Amino acid sequence: MKHYRKDTSALVIGAGVAGLSSAIRLANKGIQVKVFEQQATYGGKMGVWEQDAYRFDTGPSLFTMPHYVDELLTIDGKDNVPFDFEELEVICHYFWDDGTTLQATKDLELLKDSFEKNIGEPKENIASFLKDSQTKYQITNHVFLEKSLHKLKTYFSWGTIKSIFRLHRVEVFKTMALQNERRFKQEKTVQFFNRYATYNGSNPYEAPATLNVIPHYEYGFGAFFPTNGIRSIADALYQKALSLGVEFHFNSSIETVEKRGDKYLLNGVFESQIVVCNMDVAAAAKGPLKNLLSGKRKDYEPSSSALIFYWGINREFTSLGLHNIFFSDDYKKEFHSIFSQKQIDNDPTVYVHISSKQKPDDAPKGAENWFVMVNAPYVENQNWDTMVAQARENIVKKLSRSLGIDVAQHIALEHKLTPQLIQKHTGSYKGALYGSSSNNRTAAFLRQPNFSSVHKGLYFCGGSVHPGGGIPLCLLSGKITSDIIAHDFNLF
Ligand SMILES: Cc1cc2nc3c(=O)[nH]c(=O)nc-3n(C[C@H](O)[C@H](O)[C@H](O)COP(=O)(O)OP(=O)(O)OC[C@H]3O[C@@H](n4cnc5c(N)ncnc54)[C@H](O)[C@@H]3O)c2cc1C
């Protein structure tokens, strides 16, 4: 029997992309949704910073799986919120200290040719790796990404059973680095594909080879750029939520969640049977949900964090594209520094994202907006002032060496985001970019489920819960959570 319960309401804590995804889906089920956000705006980590005609997306820069956004924007059958994006022909420009370069292209024939010509990696190795990455996606997508791992019925669908029989193909018991060393002839190719571990803040020397699924997101589905910049994803989701009647309360930090019978009371004022927590689960367990979440959620092993400099650069660089990677010389040492010594390595891999390459009005004419990021450890009693100053010096040296120009001379404007600030602004535990670490093979099962098995009506979405961090997975977590709510409260 179908019920349509307009009297049901839901309260969402946090307006990150996962919170927005949940709110849209729940509002589309016809229930009243209120979102509480501690900051003055929506988007969480997907922020924006502007000064002197330079505009920067402060958080995510790589956009994959745009159909998850499109699905939300047309969920009610109305195409009433404009959102445009384009597919990238060149996904990323790679640079090594010895002068080797490589352009990772959407065109796979071109990509294989570049590997063979520039790096000496036989084409067949790239082809078989990408095929394997696709197989891993086909196996894991159904079981690990689109459904709750903590509901028994997930394991009783034909799709899941088929996936379970093929689980050996996802290589849970080998590390990514070891598997890639066996697979490729050239060290640079190993480094190239090991880098994908950083897409969820992992260490390729510890994380399972299952993470070799990640390249399929880029080479199987493509890499994209929203015409109005990454922040326009959050803008569009916010507009869609408003159009569905979602009510937003900004500058509203939720400090307490009390259980009253079958309802929850937020800050002693707002009441509902359904609460969706989009804030980081460890922060929630230490804060508003401290009486409702078990002690083990108070600490998790976080993913890595990042240090980002936003530089207004007063000239153009024709050798650079939208996404650029300047690799470190010793990748293993770099990850050892980050994950074991909890320090930024002295020779860090530097990522430079220049949105003005694709969206020229993000910088003044003849200038560029550089988002310069290095992987950093999560916050743990380090001397950040010293580490940040040292990292800046090393980054400038590395880029100057590689580009053959004193980069420091061209920095007209600077702003920065440290792991401590990421923690402060978004409540992310220890400044982790992607919630809990995926460095061991059981990580997926240990992550906070999308629902509380103790307290009916309490749900979770976002980078620190299943299925994990990054824009596509956060959007999916909003879907999984709202599907479970729909089931629990007969919202069909
Ligand atoms: C520098 C950086 C680079 C990244 N690069 C990429 C990338 O290239 N591609 C990619 O896909 N992903 C990337 N990510 C990861 C991606 O941004 C995140 O996984 C995703 O945006 C997280 O969304 P979320 O909804 O889980 O949480 P958040 O964005 O963290 O949102 C949680 C919200 O909850 C609010 N909140 C917290 N506590 C409270 C409270 N008590 N009351 C009310 N509100 C509260 C916070 O203010 C915040 O707005 C990057 C992240 C960063 C920081």
C-alpha cells in the first residue's frame, strides 16, 4: 500500500553536497525539509573565494560523474535549474622533474600512444589496466557504492550475488602500489596510477588494489568542468532544493540533539521524527549526537588532508592546462612523510588547478588563478606555521624549476587553506578531506552506516559515512540515505 505523508518532516544538519542531495530527495518525496548549516552559506567544502577580479573554487576541482548532479536537478521531472558542464579533451597535464611530460587525454588511443612514446610503457599494459579498472567498477559499483552495506537485503539481490562471486577480481588483499609495480614496466606509470589513491585521501602503499577502480571514473566516464566553475554545482543543488520547498537556516549550528519519544529535538527547538546528519560523524559523536552515537565513532583514522595556496598569477603559462601535476621524485618517501611522519614531504607532488584556462573570467586578462595543492597529513599536534612556510618555499622552488621561471615573482595575490582551517570551517575531523581512511581492506565496512541501528529516524550522509568522500560518492550517500528513509517511513 502506498502512503504519501505530507505531515512527515526531516531535519538535515549540514548543507554540504551530501546534505543538499538528501534534502532534495526527501523534499521530492513530498515531506517538509529543513536544513541547518553553521556557516553563512551552503556547499560545505565546495567553497568559493574571490578578490581583485580573481575567483577560486576553494575545495573540489575535479568533477566526475556529472549524471549524479543531473539526476538531482531533474528529479521532479522539471528542468528548472540551469547547470552546464563540458567534457575535457585533456584531463590532466603531468610533469616530472627530469623533464618528462604527459598529457592524459580522454581519447584512449592517444593516451596509450603518449605512454608508449613519452614514458616507454607498452600500450597493451595501459589497455589491460583500464579494462581491469572497468571490471572493478562493474563489480564494486553495485555492492559497495549504490547501496547500504549494512542492510541485509543488499546481499540478496541477483546483482550483488553476481558481484560477490567475482570479488577476487577487486584485489582486496594486495596493495595498490604492489599490484601496479607488477603490472607496469615503467616507474613513472606506476606513480601515475598510484596517484589515484589520493582521490580519496589514501596511501597507495597501504590501500588495497581495489582502489585501482578510480581511474575508470576518469577514463571510462570522463572528466568534466562545470561552465560556471565547481561552486556552481552547489549553487544548482541549492536552487533545486529551494524550488522543492526546502527551508534553509544558515548561521545555525546544531549543538544538541535530544531524543524525545519517537522524535528528535534539535537545539531544544526544532522537532522531527527524521534527522539526517551531514556533519562529520566524529564531530557529531563528540558534539550534538554524543548521547546517540557510540563512543567508537568519536575517533576514526582520517584520510589525508591538504594544504592549498590560492595564487593570483599576473601572467599566463601556455604549457599549463586546467589540471596539472608536478610529481615528486620519490613517491614512496612522500607518502611515508604524510602517513607515518605526519609531515608534508620536502619534495611534495604539486597539483595546480587553473580554472581560468576553462573559464577566463576567473582571472584578469593576461593573468591566471592558481589553486596550488599538496597532500598533507591530518591535524595532529604539528607545528603548522613552520610546516606551511617550508612547504610554500618547496612548492615555489619546484614549480620555478619545472617552468623555468621564478614563480614567486608572479604571485600577485595569496590566500591559503590549511588542514586546521578545513577542520575549523567545515567541522571535518582532523581536517580530513575524505572522512575516514581507506588504507585498509575493511575500511568500507567500518565506515559509519547511513542509518543508526539503535535509534530509529537517525540517518547519516556525507564524506565520513558510507560510501565515502568525493563529490560523486557524497551525492550517492544522500541517495542511499533518503532511499532508506523512504523505506522506513513508507514515503513512496
Ligand atoms: C581542498 C579540497 C579538495 C577536494 N578535491 C576534490 C575533488 O577534486 N573532487 C572531489 O570529488 N572531491 C574533492 N574533495 C572532497 C569533497 O569536497 C568532499 O568529499 C565533499 O564536498 C564533502 O561533502 P559533505 O556533504 O560530506 O560534507 P561537507 O562539505 O564537509 O559539509 C558538511 C557541512 O556540515 C556543516 N556543519 C558541520 N557541523 C555543523 C553543525 N553542528 N551544525 C550545522 N552545520 C554543521 C559544515 O559547515 C558543512 O557545511 C575535496 C575537498 C577539499 C577540502
